[in-house]
Amino acid sequence: MDLKLDIEELIELRHRLHANAEVSNQEEKTAKIIVEFLEQFEPHQIWVNVGGHGVIAQFKGTKEGENIGFRADLDALHIAETIDLEYASKTPHTAHKCGHDGHMTMVSGIAAYLQQNPLDKGNVYLVFQPAEETGEGAERINRSLKELDIKLDYLFGLHNLPDFPKGKILTKKGTFAAASRGMVIKLFGKTSHAAEPEYGISPVIAMAKITTEMSRIHRTLDFSDLTLATVIHSELGEIAFGTSPGYGEVRITLRAMKDEDMSILIDEAENLVHKYCEDDGLGCEISYTEVFPSTINSDEAYGIMQEAAALMDLEFKQLETPFKWSEDFGQYKLQYKTGFFGIGSGMDCPHLHDEFYDFPDEIIGDGVKMYIGLLRYFGLVA
């Protein structure tokens, strides 16, 4: 394979994906672009509308071997395009500011490689997942893979990483990225006249205690690793100076490096809410959204990725600490052996979710090489 010739085609794909950015659960055009690109490389089968707008392509070997999957994420962010690009997003208030356009492009590069270098054995599945940013997509893909009777021996994924040298492969044993979930707390009291608050039940005191205690809960409990509870939104009553409020709402992001710590954090956070609601005679309702388990690499997965990088002469580094952000790739570990790694996107690359971020085309080839290294590690290609 002449990687340089293929890279130009892949860069064109990345730019097309960037120009047609779509947010979670709306990735219809994005999926169509991926399918059109994959079809030219003649996979054995393509499934569409998987777990939403997901796409899965299968390449079959001639002999028995491992079933290896590579996952990319389809969705963009609700962030307006503010930088001057020839391929700027045409979708209002939506752009690929996390690099998913690049992730899709690198996985698509495997299709180009496999057409020229057919599998000797096993099966390869290219998994294009919707709704990563909302934490919904991986769980839906997991269910769909079961329904399609696709059995994977390993599933691999990556994320580009600003503040690291371009093209460097970075991963770690154990936790790679934190678990997180959005906690929604609804407080139900009773409205009254603002001149007679004693006839009502206001949530204001309970809300103040909950937000204060939540902000320091990680310092009051014995966790095995970093945990955080970040209050991100609150709402109390209506803008009516004659009314004492009877309803309040607090939204909090819970975050933990380990799933077991997340379980403790959830229990303690819920106990705290119930205590202050009972003290003030309030009803409450607690729900969760955007649930991300921790992304974890076993020692085995770490060793595989290290050897794959070596096979392709890629620079490899073990990370010392996990990332505090979350990735819904963690859902897949509940069903398969998984491996997740990062690829440096440059020391001068703006941070993820920054309005000035744009995925660097220079690292596309390194990402494809790493995936090829994994294929070679398992002996699926020469």
C-alpha cells in the first residue's frame, strides 16, 4: 500500500465529513458519506442504521481467525465554526471540535488497506458509532452487535490528544478515561405568596445545602482514586417577585476514575439529597443522563497495543495519569475485550471542544498505521 496516495484520499474524506457535521442522533448525512466511501473498497457486508445512524462494515478472511473490531464516532458538537477553513462546517452552530471527523477517517483507511491487502484469516469489523458525545451510542451498538450475531474477540478505538507530539501513540494500563454521568435532581415543594413564605415549602435552603455539600463530597469520603461532583446548572421557581418558589432543579456531573468509586459516589450523593429534602419536607426525584463508564485497558490489551506500535515503528508512550474527561467506549468492555489508545495531535493544537480546534490531517497516516499494526499483531494480514 502506498500510504501517501491513500492519505490524500483520506484527507478529502475528512474534509467532507467536517463540512457536513451533525450532532448526536442526527448523523444521517455523515453515515451516508461513510457508506459511499466504504463501498468502493468492496467489504463483504455493510449494515446501516445500526443503533441509530451507525454503520458497520465487515471484511472476511479466507480462514478462521480472530474477529477484530475498530470503532470510530460519528457525531459533532453544538459549537459554531469560527475559524476560516475551505471545508468549514455548513451546519449552523455545529462543528467537529473533538476530532471525530478524523477518527472516522482513520478507521475508513483500514477499508482502503484491506482491499489491497486482503485478510489472510479472521474477520474485521469497522464500527462507526453514533451519539458518543451524549453517552448513548456505545450501549446501542452493543445491543445491535448481539442482534446481528457479530461476535468480537477484541474491539479497539482511539482518541486524538492535544498537548502531545503529533503521531505519538499514548495509552496506559488500567483507567484511561474517567467514568461520568449527569445527575438530575428535581425538588418539589409548595408555592406561596412571597409575603407569606410560611404557607409554602420552598426548596431554596435544600438547594443551597445540596450544591454546597456536593461541591466538596469528594473530600469527605474515602475514595480509591480521583472523584468529582461538579454543579453545572440550577433553576429555582419563576421570575415572579410575588411568589415564593415551590420547585427547584439541580444538575450535577459526577465523575470518578473507577467504576466502583462511581457507585459509592452515586449512593452518597443520593443519600445527601434525600436527607436535605426530608429535613425541609420536600419531595424529590433523581434521574441520570449521559452515562459513561470508565474506559479501562487490561494488561493484555496494553501489551497488544504496545507491540502493534512497535511493528509499525510508531513512537509509543505509557501515560502516567488517566484523563478526567469521559469516553463512552467504556461501555464496550462490558461485552468484549477492549483496547483504547490516544494519538498525539500536536503541542500547539487547541484543546478538545475549543472553538478553534481542527483535527490535524498530518496524523491520519499514523492512526491508520496503528490499526494496521493491530491487524498484523493478530496475524490477519502479512
